[in-house]
Amino acid sequence: MSVEDSNKGTILIVDDSLTNLGVLFNFLSEAGFTVLLARDGASAIHKAHSACPDVILLDIIMPGLDGFETCRRLKANESTQNIPVIFMTALSQTSVVVKGFQLGAVDYITKPTQQEIVLARVTTHLTLQKLRHSLQAQNAQLKQEIQQRQQAEGALQKANQELKCLASIDDLTQVANRRRFDECLNLAWRISVREQLPLSLLLCDIDFFKLYNDSKGHQAGDVCLQQVVQAMRRAVKRAADLVARYGGEEFAVILPNTHGEGAVKVAEEIRLSLRRLSLVHPQSPISEYVTFSVGVSTTVPCHESSPEELIAAADQALYQAKEGGRDRVVFAPLGNTGCRCSCANPGDNSKAIAKGASMSVMPKWDENSVAATEELEEPSDTGPFASS
């Protein structure tokens, strides 16, 4: 007998007749099958659990557990429910055959059995069983591959998100970088044009930061920048606002849906928040501590203007803050050639600077300015920069 013949499959024959068992055992063994025998339903169930045959030939009429009850119990158990059961019966009534199929049998053979029919039925259902097992294995493998692909896609998506985050975050200060700033300003501009809402921009520059680096070293300068950012974050509270590192020691703040008066208040809070840190600046000509100069500009964008014009206006205001003695806020609305504003701390400028006092240049406002302030004080839960 060849190796292939010896691996045809395992058959469990269940019959209370020794004669039938002997005939089927000899025939199927010679045909290359591994044959197991049971003379009653209880031992059949036990052998099916332990040996897990490929096919069960089950007599219906047996003492104790008959074939129907034996089949019912086999199909009720998870470990044996998928084994094909072929009934062997001398009963030819349709009701008997139907009941067998209802209990889960796959076929039936009438007694007395004919060897060619038994071999054909057994071979057919073994082939089907092998195909079923192969399909289950392929499905399991496919399911595993799908899970692995989903995990890989999830990991890739997470990596892409991290890369995107790294590409938009300043490594030192962990706020938005210049690229992210440009994206957000353009987005805020388009939204403001569509909704006709005010848009404000702050440009903030650390006063005499080069002297700070020269005197305390670049590592201390990096720490100073990180502390400055923390002060800015404490002052900029709305989720819709964006704090960004504009370049070097210069930072920018985008304030969507914010009028000029509200923007100046935020700028002043940023300047004072940095003041409260009391970061010693040994080489500053204007103060013993690190200070901020802030330029503020506001506009209601239209299609004829551009974000670059708002940046230029805020930069002009920042330049005036530096020219005016630094450590101050200057407001220059977009569309005005000069700064239409008044001094918040009137008096001798040179004297105030000599004492290291703060000076803010604030705008004049009409009766609508109150509404702008109230709007600023309402925190925003959503906005184009809520995820920043």
C-alpha cells in the first residue's frame, strides 16, 4: 500500500452488528483508509471526541443511544459538529431520511450496504471535507493577512500623522513653525473673506536677544525661548488662535474673528506675561529682564487684499514699537500708512524706558469697540486652528 493510500482519511464506523463492522472494516482498510470501530452511540461519541475522524458511518437502529440521538449529540458539540455523518439504515421511509438530514447528516446509505456505493459516498464527503478544511484554512489566513494589513495601515497612518506633526511643529519650542503659520494664516484669510470677519495678527520680537545669547550662551538662549513660548501660551487662551515661531527670536499669533482692541489686549497680556517671568537679561539696555516688542494689525479681509499685506502691516507696527523704545505694543490697522494710536502710558518716554517700565501704544476706538472686546472674551471651541 502506498503512502498516498495510507493517508486517505480516518473513518469511524458505528454499528451494533459485528458482521457489518467486520465487512466494512476489511473493505475500507484495504481501500487505504484508517478505520475506527464503535458498537454503540456512547462509545462513538467518545471516539469522535478523542480521534476526530474525517467521516462517521452511523447506524440508526442501535440499543441505548440510537443513531439519531448520537448524531444530535455530535452536532451539539463544537469539537465534533463539523464531522460529516453518513447514516446507514435498512429503513427506507422518507420521514426517516428527512429526520436524518434535519439532525445534520450529510448523506445516507441503505442496508445491506454495497461496497462500491459506500466507497463512492465516503470518497465524495472526504473530498468535500478536505475542501472545506482548505477553505477554512485559507479564510483564516486571509483574515490574518487582513488584520496584519489593517495593523500596518494603522501604523503607517500614525507614522504619517507624526511626520505631519513634526513637519508643522518647531522642534525647540513645540509651537507651530513658519510653514504651519503660513498654512493657517491663508486658511484664516479665506474664511474671513467668506464670512467677512475681522482677522488680527501679532508679531512679537524678544528685545536684544542677540545680546542675551552673547552674555548667557546659546543653550540658555534656547531655554529662554521655551519659557517665552510658555508665557505666550498662557496669554493666548482660545483654541482657534495660533502661536507660531516666525523665525529666530520672533513669534507670531493669529487671532481669527478678533477686532483690533481685542488683539491689542492679547498682545499686552503676552508682554506682561513675559514680564512676570522675570527672566534676567544682563545686557538689555532697557530693562533688567527679558522683554517683548509687539506689532499688531487687524483687517476684515477682502478679495482685493492678501495675507502678506497683513503681515507687512504688523511688521511695520513691530518696527515702530522698536523705534519707540521697545517693550511695548503698537497697533497699525491694515490700510493705514501710519499708526493712528495714542500712548497708553503718557509722559516722558525716555524716563519710562530708563526705569524699565512698560509702555503700550493703544488705538482709539469708536462705539463699536465694546462689541469687539466682548467677542474676544468668548472662548471658541472650534475654529480653523482648533487642532493646533
